[in-house]
Amino acid sequence: MTHARSTMRVAATMLALLLFALARPAFAEGPKFKIDPFWPKPLPNNWILGQVGGMTVDARDNIWVFQRPRSLTPDEKGATLKPPRSKCCAPAPSVLVFNQAGDVVKAWGGPGDNQGYDWPATEHGIMVDDARGFVWLTGSGKDDAMVLKFTTDGKFVKELGKRGPLTSSTDLTQFGQAASLSLDAPTNEIYVADGYGNHRVAVFDADSGIIKRIWGAYGKPPTDQKLAQYNPDSLQFGNPVHCVVLAKNGLVYVCDRTNNRVQVFHKDGTFVRQYVFDAATQGSGSTWGLAFSPLDPAQNYFVVIDGTNNEIKAVRVSDGAVVGSFGAPGREVGEFHWVHAAAFDSHGNFYTGEVDTGKRLQKWVPVN
């Protein structure tokens, strides 16, 4: 009888989660999603996840997460205190790699691992160069003026820039609290959303690390002039410039987070157009990230990650119309509290990571 009741409770819970997920607002056009409440699996080694700075998916559909061990509160990392205050838990390494089943298959890096290089004060962007076998990392901490290059197994390769006081948005020798990166494989160039300190996009050669070109809002030379934020017509990128994404047609999409807009450029920095989303949003702004789904090979749509309003918007490229959304503010399954990073895998599954007190990963599965 006890086993039967337990089985019924599990079945009822699973049904409730499925109905909840399917009832969430979804795309009116493009893919619709349901939440997978069983991904990822519990972390090994008594580890616990901190704030999720960045996410990406490699060519094997492994999900790479760049998380912040130092964001954990004393009660969350109680097992590591002296003396321990609880059985749980210990901070996980900064770089975690999950397979499709939700298992951790690789983990490395963190504040204590920096031998001969500067580990970021605040972990943020992550990008995998599958063809060459490298991983690139950025930091958004106060003095994080560098970009780091590692092998996929965590062996240090190169540091571009260095830890130290920020200089200016025109400095070609270092970065300014860079937020994210995107690889243009045919040209071997890496685009940087730079960032929380600087007001620019920077493009550097992936081998030499030399910054080849930079630009600011509307493709103009970047400046560090103090301008009001939350202005979709601002002549300057606000802080942070939070995402940079290359589309198949060669256009470059840039998230100007606190100006509530996405600007689009040619690869040489020539301005093409901009999209504005929820212009009245203040706080941390409405445009935290952007991604194209593989279920839309023509890239007629993209999704915008909005961590202030805590929703994912589906946007039509042709006119910028928001055609659907999913997620809502909250801490339950299928809800967000500061959704900060996201990525699609090749099957159209969508993975999200949260900061602040969220400290959570979720997987969204396409249903159509």
C-alpha cells in the first residue's frame, strides 16, 4: 500500500509539472516549449551551483556553464566552513559541462586555479571553439580587463589583456569587463560584447589576440561619456553591452541591455537597424541575451532573454514584432528569477541559467 501511494504521488507530480509547462505562454509563431523538470541531474561531489554567468553548447551538444562559486551564501556552502555548519554543500568548479542526459561530464576552473594568469573576479561569458579545441572565458568584475583562452580540458593557453583598473573604450590592449563572445570561424575572429566597463564591440584575431576593430552605438567610435541609461535613442552603448551574436547572413546582433535595445551591424561595424523592447523597463534593462533556434534554419526569428521582466520573447526579424513569449517571474518550475544566459542545442532544446538568488539551470524542450 505504501509503495502504491508513493507511485501515485510521483505520477501525480509528473502530470502536474507537464500540465504546468504546457499551460505556460509559448510562441505564437515558431517553436513551442515544455519544461523538462528532471534536467539537469543533481550535481556530484556534494557540489552546489552559484549564479550562472554564461552558457554555450558545443558541436557534440554538450552544455557548457560558466558559474560563480563566490556568489554562494554561507548556508549554501555550509559543508566547507570551518567548522562545517551543515552536510551541504561545496561550491562546484566554475566551468561545468553537462551532457544531454543532464550528467556532469567535465568540470574545471575557479578562483583557486589561477597559476600564471588572472581568474575573473566575476565569471561571465563562455565560448567554445570546437574546431580548434579551445574555450574562451570573460569576467565582469571590477578589474576584469582580460579575456582568457583554455583547452577544453582546462589547460591555460593565453591571457589577452590583464587584471587592473579599466582604461577607456578606445584602448586596444585590454578589455573592460567583457560580457560575452562570439566566434566567426571562417575569418578566425572573435567578437566581444565589451562590456560592463567599456561601451563597445571589439573584434580580435583568435590566434594573435590583436584587437582589429572596435565600434560603439550606431557604428560610431565608442566613447566613455556619462550619459543617461534607459534611452533607446542613446548615441552610446549603455553598461553593459551584454551580448554579441553572429547570424547566418553575416549580421552582428548586439544587446545594449540598459538601453532596452538590440542593434544590428555588418561585420565592419556599419549600422543596419535596431529593435527596442519594453522601452520603459529600468533596473537592469530588457535585453540580456539573444539566440537563434536551429528549428528556424532561415533565422526568420530570434529570442531575446529579458532578465528584468523574467521572460523569453520570440521576435520576428523582419519587423521586430514580438510574436510570443514564455516564462514568468518566480522561483517555481518554468519561472525565472533574473534569467541571465541561454543557449540552444542542435535539437532545438533551450537551456537557461539564472543569477541573483536564482542560481538555477532549466531545460525547455520543443513540442512542435
